[in-house]
Amino acid sequence: MTACLITGAGGFVGGALARSLIESRLARPSLPDRPVSGRLILTDQIPPPDWCPTDRADIVWMQGNIASATLLEQLFSEPVTAVAHLAGVVSGTAEADFDLGMRINLDATRALLERCMAQGRAGRPPRVVYASSIAVHGLPLPTAIHDHTPASPSLSYGVQKLINEILITEGSRRGWIDGISLRLAGVVIRPALPNGALSGFNSDLIRETLAARRVVSPVSPEAVIWLQSLSSARDAFATALAGSGGAPDGARVVQCPALAASIDEILRAVSALSGRDARAWVDFCPNPAIEPMFGRWPRRISFDRARRLNLPEDRDLTELIASAHAAT
Ligand SMILES: NC(=O)c1ccc[n+]([C@@H]2O[C@H](COP(=O)([O-])OP(=O)(O)OC[C@H]3O[C@@H](n4cnc5c(N)ncnc54)[C@H](O)[C@@H]3O)[C@@H](O)[C@H]2O)c1
């Protein structure tokens, strides 16, 4: 038996991916060419959510710390054909606790990659799809971002993401894994539970104004952020898991398509959807530590690699917010 492994399967993006893989498996049980074959192994430090079936031999939830060697041993007890690695601590947590960020985001990822590479060295290189982030870009944020824009992180979180991207590129160059890193933008609309993401205000602003609740914005109305819908993030992972190789230019790092929008434009889109003036619910308190890093994303952007890989793309802000709202 082989396995497909999803880490961080209890999280916002990993959970959406795991659910869609389970749904397609339940809907088409005998389809041989489904993206991920073999057992579906879902892992997270939290217990299995309600949506995870507990009565199937081909769908397994393994609860544990991704930094634990014992858990890794269990996860790789059978050959793994594909891995979507989404477990990790997010930006604010990694910034507040350097050691924790290094342990979970870097050391645990390296240990997971070692497992994957050992399997590849024995002749079965697994597909590895890694959840990287636009946080690989740092201050001052570039005035334009293209596939070749050099990364220069200013947060520990971004440093950890960038190192992992390089390790995945190196493992792929050696043929020990078939890896690809997907840089996610601000995926919305995250549930209200605080998970420590410094950019979490993007979801807060949309969720709360849609529900006609007051919300504080740590950035000004002119601040520009990058957004992507949960469905586009989820489907980018599903597409990359089912695919092979890197981008057509050989690169193993791909920026997922995102929409650049100002807070004002976002609130106007929310107003159009809700029929209420969204701005009336927002108290603007721009934070000088947040605005330059999270509110100055360029509008001059291109996503050639992602487009050539047919990764999904949100094309319109109102549609993005409507689809993200429908997914909550
Ligand atoms: N959501 C975004 O906007 C965004 C943007 C860029 C990158 N990313 C990256 O995508 C991935 C998923 O993001 P998300 O928004 O779903 O985050 P999330 O916080 O909702 O999910 C992460 C999951 O990892 C799990 N986890 C954390 N530490 C763990 C540990 N030690 N052992 C086992 N599990 C552990 C958490 O329990 C959680 O379920 C992360 O790696 C994140 O850095 C997300």
C-alpha cells in the first residue's frame, strides 16, 4: 500500500484540501487516476475534525507534533507517493517565539524532507508540495513582484519559508524528491479564531464587515494587500499534488496568483455584496509596524509560472469575496 500525506490537515488551508480530497474519494471510490492514490494520511496536532471519516481503512488521521521523530516514523511506515506539507506556525507566532518557529517551521520540515529524500534515494521520490508564503519578501517591499524578484524576508517566518524552498529545490535537483513550493498570499476568509498570523486582519476586515460588526484596521484605507480565496489556494495544492515537475522554466518555486487591492477597494466590494456601507464598521488605527510590511504590496505583479501550470486564479475582487464568503 502507498500513501498520500497531508500535514496541517486540521488547519484553514490544509483542512480545505483534505476535505476536498476526501469528498472526491468518497464520490469516485474506484477511479484509478484520482490525484492521490493509496491511503490518505492526514496529520495535525489537533484531534480529527468532524468531517474526517473514522470508519475507513483508506483515510487515516494521525494526531501528533510534526516535530516528533515518532510521529514521522509512523507517517512514513509505508511508501509515500505525495506529500502536501502545510503544518507550521504562522508569522506572528514565529516572530514572537524564534525557537518555536525554527523548530516547527524549519527543523521539522527538514526532518520531513529527509524522510522524503531517503525514499527517493531508494528509488521512489515522492511528490512534495510545500506551503510557502509571500512573506519571503521583506522590507522594503519590492515595487513590482514577478517570478524572478529576489526574496529578502524581514520576518523569521519568511526566513524559514525561504530556506525550505531552497531545500526543496535542491532535493528536486538531485532527483530525491519531486518538489514544488507554492507561495500563498493572504488566504481569506479565515475563521475568527486567532492563529497568530500577522496578516490576519485581511480576513477580519472582510468577515466582520460582511456580518455588520465593528472591526479595527491596523492599516490605512489606502494600504494595498494581496488576497487569494480559500478555494484557489486549496485547488492550487490539489493541482500541484496531481502534477509533476516544476514550472516550465524548471523553477521549483511558484507564486500563486493573488489579487492586489486596497482596503478601500475591498470594503467597496464588501458593500456591493452586503448592500451596506462596510466602511462604517471599520475603525482605522494604522500601526507603523504593520502598515509598511503588510500594507504596501505592489500592484505591478505577474504570475507567469502559475499560469503556465494552470493554477487557479481569482480574477475579480467581488467574486473572490463572494466565493470566500460562501466557503465559510
Ligand atoms: N492562510 C494564509 O493566508 C497563508 C499564507 C501564506 C502561507 N501560508 C502557509 O500555509 C500553511 C497553512 O496555513 P493555514 O492558514 O492553514 O494555517 P493554520 O494555522 O490554519 O494551519 C496550520 C496547521 O498546522 C498545525 N500545526 C502547527 N504546529 C504543529 C505541530 N507542531 N505539529 C503538528 N501540527 C501543527 C496547526 O494545528 C494547524 O492546524 C502554513 O504553513 C502557512 O504558513 C498560509
